[in-house]
Amino acid sequence: MCQNSNSAFSDSTIDPLVLRELERYDDLSPQHNDVVMHQASDIQRVSLLGKGSYCDVFLVILRSTKEHLAMKKLDKKKIGSQQDFLAAAPDLIIEAHYLSKLDHPNVIKLRGVSSLPFSESFTQDKNGYFMTMDVMEETLEDRLHRWRKDPSCYTQRRGICSQLIKKAKKKLDVPSMYGRLETVALGIVDAMEYIHGQCITVNDLKPANIGFHGETGNVCLFDFGFARDLAICPPDEIYGTPRYMAPEVLKGEGYSLKSDVYSFGVMLHEVTSLCKREGSKKVSVENHSDLMVICESLSELSLHNIPCRRVTALIEICLSDDPERRPSFECIGATLRAILTPDTTTKLQTKLSLISETDASGTLPDLDTETFGYRNWYSSPLKDSLQTESNSTLDTLPECSINEELSTLRNVEW
């Protein structure tokens, strides 16, 4: 193979065997009419927006239309071997493939891709294969960082013991927490309900992969490099971020739609509590043992400081060890909307509906709150607080409809 001075990668990286592997993905390139096939000459790079494990995202201007877009491409400096390349490059076209199939206000919009075939783009274009998308103002991870330092997110205490108060644990402001649920959590839930409706699993749902649209301000999911059709999720592959991985995924038992629900539960804990789950600083994962070391070091998800028992119950059932007990995103969305509904009449009607569906006699059966536990390495002190502070909880049944799922929502604080 003759080295092209305009290529993104050298012949030592893309040899004939690697090229044949890339050709397997050529058919995944989006062919939709609303996805532009970009010529490299039309892309003017402006600034760096973000960095990932293998990819960088740049703010670019289309010379032909003067539009500002985000361009995602592989960073040559981060590719140290053919193995790295074959691990990273397919994720780009897989992400473009899935984004081209999705159309939702809370999912980032794919605007265009490289005009060259996937396999040829790395040898014929200095950018390699790339895609363009709408620009995100910031990520949820960035916004959570700001919220943790924002006094308005906490109850303002006044008194003469100011020094003692400074040392005391901050108490969350309830209206601010409900505001985050309404503006952030509900949008994520709506997007996930739509995505799961296409039988697609995201497999890496986390704050760093959620942003806020630069023009509309909508919360938007992005980074679909690990997304897969549910029917082809390989159980022997583990990908994602350990802090947000479901227990069954970590054990190599495979992915399901409910694996995304677990990830959402961890993220919902962050959005409501403004606490970040800490873990090992180890970043190199050579085998499954390394992965388990990271997971065993993860901090507990304490729910004590979340000032709403219905929210804590929702988080806990999302984090259930048993995937079948986790609710669908349709049920999660209905639950959050019931929590956020200020109209007492509407809440009463919802409760009466749940009672009638749950038990013909009009009574709610008691539930044992001790059934809601994590693995040893996902232990939580919630059990004691539930026993002493609340009888509210959630439960789900496998393969049930939204009405059946909602009928199992128990809540005494309306």
C-alpha cells in the first residue's frame, strides 16, 4: 500500500488485514437524505470542544452554509496500536448508524458524515471518518459540578452559629431538586423510552454523555458508540463506565434494556443528591479481575440526604440487583410526573387509580422493604431509613404493561 500524505493513519496502522476489517462496516454509513455527506474541504475547524478516550470533538464551521456544528473524529495521537484502532474506529460509524435512525428532541441530531466510504476515509482524508452533530452548550457532568457549588441548590441556614453551620452537611433545597428532575431527568427518561422503543440499548448512560443543546437548551443524549440492537448485544463483551454499570453486566451475563435503567438510577442519584459516586483511581483494565477491583472500590449510594421519599424509592428500585424488578422508562416517566404534579386532585386520582388496579378491595398490600438491597459492593444504608421513616416503595413485574407496572407503585405520601 502506498502511503498517502493526506491520510489520517499510516500504512503500519492500516495494513491489508485491517482494511478488510474496516470494509465490513462500510454498509453502516448513513444514507438518509437529511444526513449531509461532507467534503473535507467544506469543514473549517474552530476550536476543541471535548476529549474522549479515543476521539476529540471540535467546533467547526461549514464553509458552504456558515453553520456551526460539532465534529467528532479519532485523535491519531491516542491510537497506539492496530488493536486500539480496531477498538475505536468502528464505534464512530456505529454511533452514526444509530443516530441516523433516531429522531427525538432529547437525542442529539446527526447532521452529516464523511463523504468517503468508511474504510477509505482513513487512508484518503487527513480527518479520517468523521461525523457532525448539533453543538451542545455543556455536559450534564459539567452542570452537576456547578450545581454542587451553587448555594441556591441548598437550604440557606441563618443563625449565630455560622461556623458550626459551615462544618455541617449541606441540606438540599427541595424546589431546586424538583427543578432538576423536571428539566433534566424527565428529558432523559423521555429519550430513553423512545430509544428502548426501537429495541436499542445505550450501554453507557452517564452525565458525561448527556448535554444541553446550544440553541434550544434541551437536555440531549449523545455518544452512542456503545449502542447496540438488543438482539445482537454480545454477552461476552463488557463496555461502558464501571461507576454506572449494572451488576449483571459486570458479571458478564449480558445486556438488556433494564441495564440502562440501572445506569439511569445511578445518574438520578447524582442529579437529586448532587453527590458523586467515588471509586478507585485505577484506569487500566486488562482483565475482568481489574474491573471487579474497580467496582468493589465504588462508594455507597447514600439516599439519606434526598428530601423526598418517593424519589429515594424510585432510585432504589432502579438499582435493584434483579433486572426484572427494575421499572421500564415508561413507568419511570409516569412516576416522576406524578411526583412533580402540584395538583393535589391529580395526585389523589392517580393514587386511587393505582389502588383500584393493585387490589380490588381498595387496599394496598404491604411490602417488605428489606427486599430492596444491592450487592455487597453496592451496599446502601437505605434499609434502616425506610423502616423508620417511610413505608413507601416501588416494585415491578417482569414483562408487564405500563398499567401493570404503575399498579405496583406504592406510595403513602401524596
